[in-house]
Amino acid sequence: MTASDFRPGLEGVPATQSAISDIDGQRGILSYRGYSIAELAAHSSFLETAYLLIWGELPDPETLRTFQHDVQMHRRVSFRIRDMLKCFPAGGHPMDALQASAASLGLFYANRALDNPDYIRGAVIRLLAKIPTMLAAFQLIRMGHDPIQPRDDLPYASNFLYMLTEREPDPLAARIFDSCLVLHAEHTLNASTFSARVTASTLTDPYAVVASAVGTLAGPLHGGANEDVLLMLEEIGTVDGVEAYLDRAIAEKRKVMGFGHREYRVKDPRATILQGLAEELFDRFGHDEMYDVARRLEAVAAERLGPKGIYPNVDFYSGLVYRKLGIPTDLFTPVFALARAAGWLAHWKEQLGANRIYRPTQIYCGAAGRAWQPPEARVAKNGDLTG
Ligand code: SDX
């Protein structure tokens, strides 16, 4: 094994076999279990899509009803979890609150039976049901309010928006939010899903699997970019400011948030659909001038970054949709996580089905054969290395 075998970021290295989703990065096509994302976003619901991802087939009506019912029955969380969330600093990032609360479920549901399909189903239901409740509770608590209980009569997406905003959402808003969840539910072996699979491969519990994936999704090169896109658009401020901003970013070799993807050489199909959803929301609830800035940025970037295959990714338009839905900017990435939990759980189940612990190798490039010396015998070479 030599340094030439090393692929930074594991680019092009297959790290698993998977039947869950597929990307055609040249043509901009994404499918879940063989169904195109466009079709699922238009016709499916998040819970139906989650079922498809995890168990491989679209559920029949009775199976879907039972699944929806079971998720609904597990939405409530223990008062201990609410009390734990109250102890978190209000100024902390909700991704950290989500990661900690997802991990804490392992304390409440400690028995682990990874070879029992009922255990797998129960853990899937629990996580899909409780993540929205914990996230919404943290949002209300940090604003100084008491968290509100889930509403049993509301479907998944509506109930989350209700718990978050304390108002029953407009049906169009709820439908569009549900489509956003479908679009974010899965995306092959991205960094957080890889993290989930690595964690799963140790045969730890599913709460640790999801918690490790949440931590990975949080970074600005991954899911965290949706938050940064909106901050960037606000920094640009007006359509007229776009060209100068882009020139400066390119000259300073800064990444333009919401652009670029390891797998796509064209515009991410999810970005195209999200842009359409944003327009539907603007038509109904009023325009957002940041959308004009975003469209101008996309157009100018197509000239300057397009030749390198750099186009908008999923994070570019999602924030504009979430903002119109009344979701605070620092909840954009947690909302991504809420949806991606479906994909992580599908990969958890698939990993368990043919498990071997992940244990890649490395190419050592450090010193060798050194002899320890007492401190007084060491010649100061680099000063204090701990600073
Ligand atoms: C997500 O993988 C997934 O599936 C992730 C995701 C999912 O559904 O899970 O799709 C969600 O994470 C979307 C990505 C969100 N991140 C951002 O929007 C941050 C900005 N984008 C980048 O940092 C970057 O494009 C990545 C992280 C998305 C991809 O990184 P790669 O594949 O390691 O590419 P790279 O950083 O090595 O860039 C290759 C070249 C470089 O130029 P050269 O040095 O070769 O001349 O492309 C340039 C980069 O400078 N480039 C960009 C750019 N992205 C890449 N230049 C300007 N702006 C950008 N955004």
C-alpha cells in the first residue's frame, strides 16, 4: 500500500453495497428504491417514503395506516427528556440539542435485540416519532415557553409545524413541508450516512447510530450549509451585490454555500424541486426578495463555476422554503436531520443485514524508530506544540 493508493475523502471508493438509493450525477437523477425523487416528492408522503426506504417496498394501505398510527402513538416523550432539554443552554445550537436528545433515548430504551425484527421496527418508530417532538420542545423551551404535546389528529408534517409554531399550519404549507422531508430523506453514502453505517457496524444501539449521524450532518460542508446559504444571501443583500460577492469568493478561494457536490456534475434534482416549492409558497404567502438574490447568484455562478460542474445542491433553496414556513434559521439543519433519520435508519437496517465492522486501513506517514528522552535532554525545536 503506497501513498498513491490514498483517495482523500474516499472519493470514488465503494465502501458498501446498498439497494436503498441511487444517483446518476451526470444526468441529475436521484431515486429511492428505484422510484424517482420527483415522483415521490409529488405523490408520496414522508412516512410512506420512510417505510419504502427502510423496508424496500411501498406499503399497502393497511400497512401504511398501521405504520402511521404506530408512529403517532409514540410521539410523546418522557417528562425526563423535557426536563433534560430545559437544562440545555438556550443559546446552544439545536443540532447539539438534537444529537444529545437522540443519544439519550438509548438510556430510556436500553434493551437491545438487533436480530429481532420487532425490535428494529420499534426503534424505527420511536426515533421517527420522537425526533420532531424533541426538536420542537427545544425550540419552545429556549424561547421561554412550555413545550406543547403532539396533536394526535394531525399528520406527521403538520404536527411538527404545529408543535414548533403553536399554530396549526396552512394545508399548503404542511404539504410543501412534507415534500421537503421526502426530498431530504436519503442520499446514498453521504458523510452522515457513512457515519451511521460505521457506528451501526459496531452493533451499538440505533440511538447512538442516529446521534453520530446528526453530529456529522451538522458541519457546514454537509447539512449545515442550508443555514449558511441564507446567511450568505443576507450578506449579499441585493441582486446588484451578487457579481461582486461571487468574484470575491472565487478570488479568495472561498466555497459558495449551497453549491457543488461530489456526485453531481449538474444541478441537484432536489434543488430544482425545492425551487418550485419555494415559488409555490411565494405565490401564496408573499415574495421573499432573497429569492431574487438566490436566482441571480445561480445565474452568475452558472457562468463562473458551471464549467467545473459546480451547480446548486439541495441546500441552496431549502432555506428559503423553511424561512417562508416560519422555521428559524438555526433549525434548518435539524429539520434536515429529522428527514434524514429515515435514510439513516434504512442504512442501519441494511448494515445489520450483512454486517462486518468497518475497519479501513491507513498509510502511515509519521516518524519511526525514535527513542524517548527525558525533558532536559530535549532540544527545543518547535517551541510549545500544545498552544
Ligand atoms: C450536502 O454527499 C451528499 O449526499 C450530501 C448531501 C446529502 O443529501 O446528504 O447532498 C447534502 O451536504 C450538500 C452539500 C452542502 N455543502 C455546501 O454547499 C458547501 C459548499 N460546497 C462544497 O464545499 C463542496 O462542493 C462539497 C463539500 C459539497 C463537495 O466537496 P468535494 O467533493 O470534496 O469537492 P472539493 O471541495 O474538493 O471541490 C472540488 C473543486 C475545487 O476546485 P479546485 O481546487 O479543484 O480548483 O471544486 C471547487 C473547489 O474549490 N468547489 C467550489 C465549490 N465546491 C467545490 N468552488 C466554489 N464554491 C463551491 N461551493
